[in-house]
Amino acid sequence: MSERGRPRSFDRTAALERAMQVFWEKGYEGSSLADLTSAMGINPPSLYAAFGCKEALYLEVMELYSRTIGTEIWSALETVPNVKEAIGSFLLATARAYSQPDQPHGCLIALGGLHSGEVTKPICDALCRHRADNIVKLRQRLERAVAEGELPASIDVEAIATFYATVQNGMSILARDGGDHRALKHVADGATAAFDALTGG
Amino acid sequence: MSERGRPRSFDRTAALERAMQVFWEKGYEGSSLADLTSAMGINPPSLYAAFGCKEALYLEVMELYSRTIGTEIWSALETVPNVKEAIGSFLLATARAYSQPDQPHGCLIALGGLHSGEVTKPICDALCRHRADNIVKLRQRLERAVAEGELPASIDVEAIATFYATVQNGMSILARDGGDHRALKHVADGATAAFDALTGG
DNA sequence: CTTTTTTTGTATCAAACGATACATAATTAA
DNA sequence: TTAATTATGTATCGTTTGATACAAAAAAAG
């Protein structure tokens, strides 16, 4: 790409990961440029040259989060054959991810942009889109189970998908309030135990 | 109390209610003094004379919210005799309150202070205390049901209370994302349907 | 009356905010 | 070499932030 001129003196990916930690912990509005540049180990002009602006940096952080932590949480939903076990594994992965001791608790996406005054419109839209996509993923997994004959076609897939996405989002708040892995696992187990009642089994 | 001096020219309670709307919609950091004074119909010196500072105003708003909207949501939990119906009513009241068309969607307390950088320490502590108290209220209701012989003593009351508080918190995020009363009711119904599985019935 | 007390509106404060101007340094291309 | 290009550090920009100083206004107390 750009080979001419003075080379960048920092690792762009490493800096982005540092920025993710800051935004994840403090939120968009709560993270000042000073917080970010300090954590990233660079000065403002380097940040603006490499990422554009604070908003663009946040959007890029969102994609990084989705690609790494997000994938970690959601992969089991597709890979586990039995639908109830798949959702159970997905919720346990959520409990695990949300209580990692070396990371901010809860989900960057679930907790972001919940107040209109604290994020820009593009960020709010992107966050809402990601959260809506979570419901879609769950619904499609349930539809697959119906297609495979594992669940009756009479179930309300949208309602059940919304239920599990809502439980997961609530787990982010629980994790932020200091809920440990044990507490999160109880919620995951409880929601899994509800599966039969929800699917009319 | 203070009868001497120039009388206040605005309704303190009405102004507090306006402030609640702003904080509820935009969050603490997202609400500027200009937003607040504009909505309250007063100038900064009047705000500071009547409420102290932005932080104190928010804390007072929290109490108002808890006393009004909060009571609206939680009263059924105590008044309904049957514990499953009590929790069901509590969740339906939540669904109703979170989707009022003339109010911000979701709960001021559930959505507040989720990012350390966006609130002061006293506010974060007060919000966490309120949310922890929600779990206590649910646990005590379950303990009452056990004492009344409605549920077996073998159940994990803390785990079940945490589950329902978590579902309720998730409903705030769903409501913020545009989830309507129908979607919220589905979640409430689903969580209520899970009651028997959770209580080993 | 006059004095005292409190509130009000205007105008503004110092600090923090996101974002840049600018000169210098470091690299490639000619 | 020289020119062109890009990144860096310092220092600072204009705005917005939460919060006040101040004088005028409006009430009760003496």
C-alpha cells in the first residue's frame, strides 16, 4: 500500500486492541482522547492519521470486538448439533467471556450506545444493528432445528430468539455489577432449563 | 422552612421531573447542563441553588424514579399471593413500563452507570446498590414462598432471583433497541413459563 | 421606610474536550 | 545527493463542559 514516507513507529493492530480495552471499560463518551492516546502509547496526530477520528476508531474497535470476542461467544451456536445444547453452550460461553478477569466485564456491544446523548448517530446505528443481528442468529438456529425436525414448526422462533438475546444482554449488566462466573453460569443454566417450556416440549 | 427572601419562581418538583426525562433519555454524561436547564425551564444558577450540582440532581432523580416508576413495576411482586403469578405480574408490569410511548424506553436505573468513565463514583455506587436491591427483593419474595410452603426449601433462591433480575435488565436493552410491548411481553411470558423448571417443579 | 435574605438573569469563568498547524524526522523515488 | 512523501512530537486551536460572580429583583423582618 503506502511504502513511501516515514514508516509508522507503532503497531496499528496492537494500538487498536488497547483502544478496545479503553472503550470497553469506559464507553464511547467516557473515553477521552487523552485516555485513548495514553493507553495506545501514541500522540493525537498519530491516532488521527491512523484511524481518522474518535468515531471511526470506535467503529473499527466494534468490528475487532465482534471478530474476536464475538466469535468466541457465538461459535458454539452453529457447531453444536443439538439445538438445546447449542444454546446452552452459547450461554456458557457468554458466562465465561463476561467474567474474564483480565478483561472488562460484560459485552462491549450490549452495553454500548444505550443513551442517545452519549454516542453519535452512526455508532448508535451500528450497535443496534449488531444487537439485532444477535436475534437473527438465534432465530436462524431455531429455524434450522425446525427444518431438521428437532423442534415443531408451531414454535414462535422470533419470540424464543428474542428471549435468549435478552437474557444474554441482561448478563452483561449482571457482569458489570460484579456478578462472578458462578452467578452468570446460574443464569445461563436457568435459561437453558427454560428451553423445553419455551419450545412447548 | 425558608420564607424570607425572594420566592422561587418555578415548581421544584416539576423541574425535577423534567430533569428525570432528560437523564433517562440521554444518560448522566450525555445530559449537558444546557440540556437540563433548557428542559427544566430555568437558568444554571437556579438549578445549582435548588439542587446543588449535576451529581446531586441525578441522585435526586434516581430517588424520584425509584419512588414512582419503580414502585409501579415492583408492587405486584408483593401483593399477588401466588409466587409464580407474582413474578409473572411483575414482569408484565416491567414490559408495560418499558414500552410507554410518552416515556424513554427501558429503565433509568438498569441502564445507568454501566461504564465507569461516564458517571461519578457516588452515582455508580447508588445505581449498583439499587440493582443489587432488585435481586434482594426477588429473593425475599421467593423465601416468603418457601416459608409459606408454596415452594420447596431445596431451591436456590439467590440463583432464581438473579435470573429474573437479569431478564428484567435485558428487557431494558431490548426496549432501548426499539422492542415494542409485544416483544417485551414475549420475553416476560417466556421467563414466567420457565418458573416451574427453575423451581424444580 | 430600611435592612436582610434569597432568587433571578446575564455574562462569564477555568478546565477538559475533540481535533490540528506546524516544523522536524525518517523513509522511498529519482 | 535532491525531491517527494509520510509520520512524529509539541504546542495549541476553537468549543463545550460544569459551575459562578455579580448586580438587580422580590419577598419578609425590624
